[in-house]
Amino acid sequence: MGNLRKKGITFLKILFSIVLLYFVFTKIQFNEVWKIFKGSDFTYLFAALLFFVISKVFSALRLNLYIHQIKIFLTQLSNIKLYLLGMFYNLFLPGGIGGDAYKGYVLKNKYEVKTRSVVSILILDRLNGLLLIFVISCILALFLNESSINSYKSLFGLAIALSILVFWVFNKRFFSFVYPVFWKSLGFSALVQLAQLVSVLFILKALGVEDNTVAYLFIFLISSIVSVLPLTIGGIGSREVVFYYGALWLTLDENTSVSISMLFFLITATVSLAGIVYHFKKPELKEIIT
């Protein structure tokens, strides 16, 4: 029964992704998107891929901070291999075990730690990343010249301070065992998002986009938040919808906006596919020798 329910949820996610993509493709000029793709500069796209890889290395390092707090002292290389395998499962095996769930399963069974501890660090790792996306989104919003948000700009600074304070209290009060790495983990989250923003900047350069850079970066961050919602497969469809409506809202070119989204997905898929190596040859997890 549980397996049938899981397959049903996966089917609905795939269907929803297809519906969203179909909706977006009926709203844009696909021929124009294809022209934009063909005219892109592959040197800049390679640079975008490189910075995406860097962002994922920082993300893996952040997760390993949390893993060390539950007394599992994985080497950085072992952790990166496990992280890459998780990326592969998230995107290419939607009907199987998810990337986070797989990492939790491996840690729980190999090192016999409490399930609550493993689940806690995986959730905190995600929340940490989302917090920095929100913070940087608020900062970028200050530079947008959009009438619908101009009157709220004075609240953005307060929103940033409150969000960090709430997360700090949340960590200190309920998850004191990871509190020692609170600020360091936030630092890694900042590096993750900055590297991904640089990746998007190179995508913009590849497409020859010189104007409205901040607006496109802002849309990208909002799409990153939306794509985390477990409604689609790997954010496919939901990210494109955000880029489409974001372009309409900020009076940008919809074809270019959706092209940015699709190129970023292709980069994500390319890097995630590398994890297939560890699907067939499971990574040997090694601990730091003290």
C-alpha cells in the first residue's frame, strides 16, 4: 500500500511538471527561445557550470558541519561523494528514495545514530540555505525599481534581521547540539548563494544580456525558493513558471527569462548526472583519523 501511494505521488509530481512546462511553452515563443539557445556563448556557459559546481561543494561542506555535530566525522571527500549521489537521486530517480532520505538512511545505518538526530541536521541544512536565499532576495529587492514593492523597502532590513534572529533562537532553543556551527553554517550558505548568483551572471553573459541584471537575479532566487516545494520533480516546471511570471511582473523579456531557467536546469542536470558513478559503485565513507 505504501509503495502504491509513493508511486501515485511520483506520478502526480511528473504530471504537474509536464502541465507547468506545457503552460509556459504555450505562453512563450519557442522559436525565439531556441534562437537564444543557439546564440549562447559556450565559454560563459562553462564558467556558469564551474561556479555551480563550486556552489555545490560549499553546500556539501555546510552539510558536513552538521554531520560532524552528531559525532560522525566524515572526510570532506566522502561527504562530497555522498552529496553528489544524493543530487543524482533527487533528479533522476524521482520514484526511488530521495537524495536527502538516502543520505539519512546511509548515516543512520552505517553509524547507528538516532533517527531524530539525522533528520534534524538534514532539515536544518535545508532551512539554513533557504534563510540565506531569503536574505539575499531582500537585499536585491532594495535595488529593484518596481512600484509594487517600493513602499515596502523600508521593511526589508527588518525582515532580514528578524529572520536571522528567529532562526538563531530556533537553533539555540531546540537544536543546541548544532548551535556551535550556527554562524559558520550561515557563512557557507552565503557562499553557496553567491556562487550560484555568479553562475547565473555567466548565463546572462552567455545570452548577451546586459540590462536588468538585478531583476533576473532576484527572479532566480525566488524560483529557488519555489522549486524546493515538493510539488514537481526537481523543481522542473515550477522554476520556469516563476521565471515567466517574474518577467511579466518586472517587464522583462519572457523568452530570455525562461531561457535562463532552462539553461540553469541543464547545468544542474549535467552536474547531478555525474552522481550516477556512485549509484553503481557506492562511495566508501571514510572518517577523519584523529
